[in-house]
Amino acid sequence: QVQLVESGGGLVQTGGSLRLSCTASGSTWTIAAMAWYRQTPGKQREFVAEISTRGVSNYKESVEGRFIASRDNAENRLDLQMNYLRPEDTAIYYCNAHSYQGRAYWGQGTQVTVSS
């Protein structure tokens, strides 16, 4: 089992920055990739960014160049630096981890609100 805890959400103005963190505990050696997703009311949860244990990252097109995912394998932590935030980035952001066995884990989510 893997437990994920997010932190760092909050309220920011358009153009501002926030940094999210996700700390994993439990069977962390089973984690292959970690990712961030987000969800707004009435919509499906959507992929934002992911990074493998080797540091290979992928991003949703609309956040490419503004968001940077980083991973500290020693501390079992995944961060998301979010710059030039837009109102459409407002959502609950969830940390996700996939194990080598294909099992998925989710954090409880952290609210990010970008005011216009």
C-alpha cells in the first residue's frame, strides 16, 4: 500500500505561482511513476503532468512551459511548480502514483484557486 498526501494549494491571482507537493509513504519502492491530475466540478479528472523514476516527464499541452514537475526519489516526494497561473487552472489537484504492478493510488487532493 502507498499513501499520498498533498500540500501547497491555495488562492492566487492570475499570473501568480504556487508550488504543490506530494509525499508518499508505505510501500514506496513499488512506485513506478507519479503524476498530478486535476478536477473541477462536473468534469472528469484530467491529467496534468507525470514523471517517472528516471525523471522523464510529460505534461498536458495547456500547462507545458508553465508547470514543472520534479521528483525527489530519496524523499519520496513529487512537486509541481505552477507558474503564470490562469483562472482555468482552478481545480482540485490530486497526486497519483502507479506501481510497477499497475496499481494506482490517489491523494486526498488540494484546492488551487486562481482569481481573475
